[in-house]
Amino acid sequence: MNRTVWTAATVALVFTLMGCGPSAEERKVIEQFNQHEELILKGGYVKELERFEGRDDRVFIVEAEIVDEEGTPIGRLRSERVEGFGTARPRIQWYETPGVREEWNIPQRGRGRGRRD
């Protein structure tokens, strides 16, 4: 019995120390997005990140859905964050009909801009 209690307490302590939820970098990104002027003007905010994927060069690819105060999706955004430095200005796509999610139709950075072969 003592071994079971000890194991359960140890596992609980490890999970407590590891923490759950968004990392410090993710919280910074969400906070920065929610202070973005365009989101504020449209009455939207980012509740959570859909994608926060790190690359080898300490750059994170960030994607999130923008919701209104009722939680209805009204748009989405994409950006990048350099760890410990800053977040790039997001590319935002507003949905034509609130609540109806749309495929991303804004070109990725570097594609289709001024480069002609």
C-alpha cells in the first residue's frame, strides 16, 4: 500500500512541476495577438493556438482561429515567432460569414510576390 501511495504522489508531483497548458512562448504570442489593433477593431480575440510548431532555427510557425465574444469563429491568422525575440505581424483572413470556417486563401510568404522566372 505504501508503495502505491508513494508512486501516485510522485507521479502527481512530476505532472505538477511539468505543468499543463500553453508554454510561456505560446502565452506571449496569444497576448500579442489579442493586443493587435485589427483584432480589437473587429471585436475578435485568440483563445488558443491551433498550431505552434517549432523549427530547428528557434522559429515557431503559429496559426490560430479568431473568435468573437460569443466564441463564434470570425477569422484566422498565421504568423511566426522567433523564440525569445518577437512575433511577426500576423497575416489575417476574415471569414465572409461568421461561424463558417473557410480554407486559407492568402498566399504564404514569399510565394507569388515579385518573383518572376
